Amino acid sequence: MAKLSQRLWKIPGQRAKRKAWGFTVQVDGKQKRIYKAEWTRDDAQTALAALLLQVEQLPKTRSTLTLTDAGERYLAAKTRKRSLAEDRRILEHLKSAFGANMPLVDITAARISEYKARRLAAASVRRKDANGNGTPLSAASINRPLAVLRHLLRLAHEEWELLPAVPKIKLEKEPQGRVRWLTADEEGRLIEACAKSQNRALAAIVAVALETGLRRGELLGLTWDRVDLSRGVIRLEVTKSGRRREVPMRQVVYNVLASLPGPREGRVWPAGDFRTAFENALTEAKLDDFHFHDCRHHFASWFMMRGGSLLALKEILGHAALAMTMRYAHLAPEHLRSEVIKTERPAQTSDVSTQDSAQQVDQLVGVSRKVSEVLVVTGAGGGS
């Protein structure tokens, strides 16, 4: 970016201020400032135009950075990212799709569009329909590689300065995430089934998950130094959003954690995979379409149905934005109901005569008919 300006500075021992016109400009990633006392504004503008013309006439070097090299540089810059292993897998997929030795500058919007079209036409090898055929890839499956590619290209343009521009990448619209919670009977059956499991920690883990809304990684990675029984809170340092937060304990959570045997050092839960034990408990409890992450949905759903606030839920769940918490808004018992009550027609008093009531009904019917006629004429009376 180039900018004309006038510099003023005071000459030592004199009252007068010296003036100089000049410009500031970026050349090859470096900032240049050129000011001369004899220049007028027109002189500075002419000099700037000449410099920019000279820069434009210089031969442009074409970057030879390949997708493989760019991927390694991307991973090196993201060593602290929690989903690094998933990004590595996605980069391998992208190298297979575009070519490992494909120069980054040749990954154009047209090539990306062709790749996306192939993905939209492809079928999943994991999900099968009733006939055993692969189902179309979900919007999320298509978007995740595109999001990583877009991030990589932006780094190459904005930070590495190896791309002249970032190709436009349009993501697929993803449906709103599922919300699954348990009824009181289902919750009781699940806890009872977990208590019968050979995995002795399963019942306690599931109970805490249902009553805190902690993510799987947050719960299983919990250490005793983050459990503050005196204050009744769980302190989380490493979270998905990268921000610390405290989750207050309900009495059930306090009782479960306080009853665990010592010594209270290191991890709260024993190491090991409890996935099989949890799936067996679901079968025993006769619960369908329920996953461990749904324990988080269960907590959030009942939090709202029992009158909790969205802002409080956002802080407890550790969402980065309120929009993520809004998926539970419709479960609040007073959601929209209070707004509808505000517009309720005033209740009629008992001393209103039958004739007056009949006239009011006729008036309301007349208004309703007029509204219907307007909707029909304007074409606004289509489906709801």
C-alpha cells in the first residue's frame, strides 16, 4: 500500500517547523519511506508513480512451492493444534487428489471446483444404505478438506507471500447438528446398565458426563489437581476453544468424585478404552442412536428445559460463540412463550353483554376475512 503524506519536524533552536513531502510504500515486503524538503505534493506523487511503475515492470518470480512442501510447512506452523493428526490425514488426501508435486500456484479455483464436484458425486465407503450401496458424502466430509486447503492457501498468500491471491473456495451448507437427550427413564436405565459393567469406572464417568456437559477429552483427561472439592468446581486448562473455564459441580458430581478411592493424584479416571463397555451398556439399557458425546447434549438440553439461561450455558460448555449454544434455545420452557403472551388480546370482563360479545366476534371475523383477502391478492398467503 502506498501513501502520500507530509512530514513536519522542529528545527533545534528555531521556532519554524520544517516541512517535507514524500511517500511510504511497500516494495518486496519491505516498507520504504522517502521524503525530500524540496518536494511539493506533485513532486512526491510523480516520484511515487515512477517507483510503482518500475516495480511493476520487474520480472515476477514464480513460486515453485509444491503441495507436499506447503503441507509440511503448514504442519510445522500448527504444532500446537489439537487436531494436528486429523489435519495430517486430510493433507494426505489432498495430495492424492491434486498431486503431491502440484505447485501451489497451480491450485486454481477451477481445479478446486472440479475436485469438489468429484467429491459431491462420490459415495461413502463407510456408510451404506439398505441395499448395501454407499451413501453420498455428507456436507461436513466435503467441507473439512476444503477448509484445510483454504487455510493453507491463505497462509501462503498472507504470511509466506508465495501466492499472488487466494482462490475462491465455496463450502457446502451443513445442516444444524443433532441434539439427542435422554428421558428420565432412559437415563435411569443407562446408569443402571453402567453399574453392572465389568468396567468399574464406567458408571462414575457416565454420571459425571451427564451432569457436567464436559467433552470426552476434557473428562477423560481430568486430573485431581483440577478438581476443587472445597469450592465445588472443575477447573479446565486445556479446552477446545483454548480458553480456561470452570464448571460448577452439581451435588451428584460432587458425591461421585468425593467417593472415588485415593490416592487423589494424577488422572481421575484409570487409563484405558471404555468404548466397548459403554456400547454394551447402551445395548443393555436398550438405547438407540445415542453416543458418548450425546451426554453433553443431554446436559445442555435439560439445563435449558429446567430454566437455565443461554449465556450461562455458553460459559459452562465453553462455546466460543453464542451461536453454537443457540441450538438449545428452543428447549427453554419460556422461549418465545413470554413474547407471545405480551401480544395476547386483553381478557374480556365478565360484565360484557352477550350482544357486545357477539359484535366483537363479528368484528374479529371481519378483520380476519380482510387479512385473508389481502394475503390472497398479494400472493403472500402461500404455505406456512
